[in-house]
Amino acid sequence: MQELTLKVLNKAGLHARPAKELVKFSRGIKSEVFVKFNGKSANIKSMMGVMGLGAKKDADVTLTVDGPDEAEVVKALTDMFAQGFGFTDELE
């Protein structure tokens, strides 16, 4: 199991578009991934769960990755967060 803390860079935080990207990503991995913020936790397979965390821009979220492909998943998630989930228009 690996745990990492990443910063939300998107202007609107973890809203629908980034949450959708996390759900899409979860379909192609074997590991279980949970995002934690402000005392709440959500599986990245749940778009509503991720959005319900209420993580705004510049929030630090903790991700827990557990499974056979966790090293690759950690790298990919780090890149996704750093690149604003591909929505460069949402980065400042």
C-alpha cells in the first residue's frame, strides 16, 4: 500500500470533469484507490463520492493506493493532478 499527498490545481477543485477522469482511470487499473480530504474518504470509482469531498483549488488531498499495479498508479495519479487532469484551461 502506498499513500501520497497531492495538491488540487484545478480552479474549481475536484468538480465533475476531474472526478470523471478519475473514474475513467479507475476502470483500467487493478489497485483500489481512495481519496481523503477533510475527514472524508471516497473511492475514485465513485464520481459523486469524489465530488462530495469538496476539495477546492490548492487543497491537499491524500490518496491511498493498494494493489498489484500501485507503483504505476501512483505515477499516473501524480501526473494527472500535476497536469490538471488534462484541463489546462483550468490551471493558473
